[in-house]
Amino acid sequence: MAEVDLEQRGNSIDEMLKKKRDQNPLPDPETLDDLVQGLKIIFQDNEINVEEVNEYMSKYKSNPREWYKYAKFDHHRYTRNLVDQGNGKFNLIVLCWGEGQGSGIHSHSDSHCFMKVLDGRLDETMYAWPSDSEDERELQKTDTHAYETDGVAYINDSMGLHRVENTSHTNTAVSLHLYSPPFDMVECFDQRTGHRKKVRVTFYSKFGKRTPFGCTSVETLEPEKSENN
Ligand SMILES: [Fe+2]
């Protein structure tokens, strides 16, 4: 009974917040800071309207001066750089992709995942979930997309798996990712066999400062078991 009451209360708060936003729509985000603050307002709701978030993230026009401090590259792999923890509702992360760098094939821990390209171009390849059988079977590609600067993409587990890559061998790329709810473990998949393993995701920097090795949960990880998704 108490749970039902809480749920009803949550729903009516959501409705109230939505009504308030309909009457006073959020102004377009002119800066990255505006975007972060606006997202915090949107994510006060328990129910997320994917279209609304997509549209709002699209309205921000990438300005390198605003995200430069989060853009830390590594020669060996792409990096994840924490920008904001969204009052516990989401993680906002800048991903930096060197020439030719890409992610493994992964799922998204039942979270919403929004990706906005801040610089360069990123290619996304989508795959179907492997069957539950133990048989080794190559993952089936279902779709491909290319996103240019300021483009926004969305995925959740009901849409399948994906891999994101900077296929350029001459240009780097930078993207802004929002994960809600935040997570620190994902499943990665082997394209050839469909086998999966759980890996912990790590941050290369937090709030513009390089994460010192040995000062975070990263230290407990074996390097080959950490993934930057
Ligand atoms: Fe992803």
C-alpha cells in the first residue's frame, strides 16, 4: 500500500514538473553549462521523455572552448571523462576518440544512453542480442549510422547492442554521453562468438582533472577487464 502511495505521489510530482515546464519551457542551452543545468531540470522527472532530451541536446551547438578542459586523449584507447553527476540521476561524460579508436560491442545496463557529437564524426554499428543458447554464433549486424558534429543518437537495451568508432585516420572525435541511471558495469560482447563478459567502466578524468592511478576503483581492476564505454 505504501509503495502504491509513493508511486502515485511520484507520478503526480512528475505531472506537476511537466506542467510547469510546459508553461515555462527551458530556454535553449547556449553554453555547455546551460545544457548541464537544463538536463538536471529535465531529469528531476522519474519518467524520461527521450524525444525531449534528444531535442534539448540537439539545441546546444558545440563550442570547443566550453568542453576543452574535459577533452583528454590517450594514444592507446578512447577515454571517458566525467563532466557532471547530474544530482545522482545521470552521468554526463566526454569521450575522446583518437584516430581509428573505437569501443567494443556493448549493452547499456538498462539505462538510457544519449550521445551527442561535439567534434568530428562517429560511426555506430548496431547488433542484435545473441540468443541465450551456448552455441557460438557471430553477432548479427542490424544497422549502421554516422553522426556528424552536433548530431545526437539514442540507444537502450531494447534496441540492441552497438559499437561506436572514429573511423577517421586523420581526425580525432569528441562526444558527450548521458547515461541515466548512471552505471559502472556493462556487458561486452565478442563479435565472432557472441560470448559476453561483464566489465567495469572507468574514468580517465573527473571534472577536468586526470584520475590518479591508484586513487579510484580503477586500481582494483585488471587492465584487460576494464572498458571505456
Ligand atoms: Fe554505448
